[in-house]
Amino acid sequence: MKAAIITVGDEILIGQITDTNSAWLGQKLTELGISVVCKLSVGDVHNDITEGLAQCLDKADLVLMTGGLGPTKDDITKKALADFLGTDLYFHQPTFDRIKAMFEKLGRKMSDHHHDQCLMPTGAEILRNPMGTAPGMLMKYNGRRIISMPGVPFEMKSIMEQEVLPVLARESETVILHRTLLTCGAGETMIENSISDIVSHFPDYLSIAYLPAIGQVRLRLTAKGTDETELKAGLDEYTRKIAARIPELVYGYDESSLEQELQKICTENRLTVATAESCTGGNVAASIVSVPGSSAYFKGAIIAYANEVKSNILGVSADTLREHGAVSEQTVTEMVIGTLKALGADVAVAVSGIAGPDGGSTEKPVGTVWICAGNRDKQITYLLKSGKDRKLNIEAATVYSLIMLRRFILEQIS
């Protein structure tokens, strides 16, 4: 089966919102063995919608549309669909009754636009939307199917998960399985070279994709075929082989995260952690506490943005700051020691750098970041050389701080 995705809305074209619907739909369809042959975004223009439909139906058996089903005047998807299908709109009383009940429960008054929201193309099968007012619709056209859903992501996902995906799963003959190895601390080229001989012996049904991000690379293995038992066995076998080849780089699998795996290591080994941050302004701590249960091991953070805070709170010596500067190996090492004393943690990580866009020099350009992780007895350091974008520099410094923290702890417990 081949599928196409159409997102409707001027707000997508002008960059006012990011289209996350297409990515989610593409992932879910691919998991069912359905090939996504095209993705198209169109504005709230009648002819653009109908032309987009014609273009996608020429390539696909199934078209999934999101957007343009709300109660405002610019929501014209249903009218465009009816005209494309050569049919009329009719008033769907059950939808009206459901919306009316929802508004009465909330103590709100319906508008005339909500009446128009209940107009549906004749012949459309109504797909229940438990998360909002606009239902989805399934229509048939020359042996193909068109499914139209609201653009609000959680409404669209609810309709897909409850009304659409179960049907498509029963129809699909192809089995697609995924396994993702999460790595940190090395680039995709180095990883690819390290496992090239393993990948070269992949069976025909297995493939790999390298998905890099800042400081991390996801290795997504995909097994595609008809024998689920064979696919799963092959996926497990080659996942183990790759993980055994680069054990120091693999920190987790599938939907986990560096923060989650760090929490697991610390709680299992009964270690407490603290952070001292300058250029990241607390972003490392925020990443750590984004995982529920972080209070079991995270002590706290000291945001030592100014030099006087580094000196007065963390005990960084005036000589160190004068001779080496705030962005130096010596300073972050002393920041770690000071944090351990101040917060009583077992392990700490400290970061200090030049996030930009100003403040750099020839010796220390924008993007220069020093990171230290350690305990009272030992510390390890890392010099990160990032770019000129402030936001990316802070993100990179945060990720590498977590990497260094994890690396140090693993060295100590091994």
C-alpha cells in the first residue's frame, strides 16, 4: 500500500507553526509497512487543496489529510473535499448533538460556526474524535481512500490510534520492526567505520540508518519482511553484535534518553549528583530534572554566571580566574570541588564557556566550553569547541556535560 500526507493551513506555510503531524504519520505508516510516497503542505485555499488531492491520489492508494476542519471561516477543507468528490455537504446531527453536550458541560455557548462545523461531505464515514469537536472523515474515490482529520496534533493522533491504525494494521501484509541503539561521544563516521564489517553481513531484510544529533547518534535498525519471528531474531542478533562492538558508546535503546540512563546508573549505584553552571545557566540541571524521579539522586545546582559567584560560593581562587580566566580547565575543576563541598553530592559536573554571540577572543573564540566531571578524589575534563550560535552552544554544552558525567561515573564503577 502507498500513502500520501497532506497538511492544510497557511500557518504551516508561513512558518508560524511546525508541522509535526507529517512526521508522526510517516512514522506510524512506515511501522505498518505502508510506503509514504509524498508529503504535501497547502494553504487554506480551495483550489490548492483540490489540486493537492489530485496530485497525491495519482501516486497513492491512501491520502491522509490534517487541518482545516475547525469552526472558523478559513477552515474550508470539507467544502474542498465535497467539490473534489462531486458531492454535497449535509448536516450531521450526531456531531452537532455531541458538540452541544460538550459545550453545555463546560457552561459555554455554541456559535453559528459550530453549526457549520457539522456539515459533512455526503457519503463520508464519520470517525470519532474523543479529544475535540471536529470528527475525522473517511471517503472513497476511484478505489482509493481519503482520510481527513483535524490539524490539532493530539486530536489527530487520537483518531488515528483509535479509528484508523487498527484497520490499516489488519490490511497490511508487510511486517516492519525497528530497534534503535542510542550512542553518545562519537560521530557517525567513526561509528560507521567501527561496525562496517557487521553491517556488511546484514541479511537482505535488515538495514541501518545513522541519525546524528549534537553529541549523539541514533543507530536505527529496520527489519522488513513477512516472517515476524525471523525478523525479530535477526534484529536481536545484530543489535547485540553492534552493542558489543561499541559498548562504551551505547547508552540505551529505542525511546530512552541520556537523562533517563544517567538516572538509572546513579540510582542503581546510590550516587548523588550536582551541577555548577556558567554558560548553560541551569540548562544541565533542567535536563536532569526533566525525568520523573530525579529527586532520588539529584542534589541541586549552583548557577555561577558571574566570577564573584564562582569565587564566593564555589571557592574558585582569584589567582585561577586571573591567570587562566573563567573559561578554563582549572576553573571548571575548582568549580566541581566547590560544588561537592557546597551541596554534599558524590559527583558533580561543572561547565563554563563563551556562548556568544559576543565575548570571544583569538585564544578563546565563541563556542569555547570547558567541562569537568568528578568527585573529591578525581576529575576528568573536556574542551568543547562549538560554533557561533548561542542557542546551539548552550545545547551542545548541556549534552556534553551529561556525557562527561556519565563517562566519569562509569569509569568509577567499572
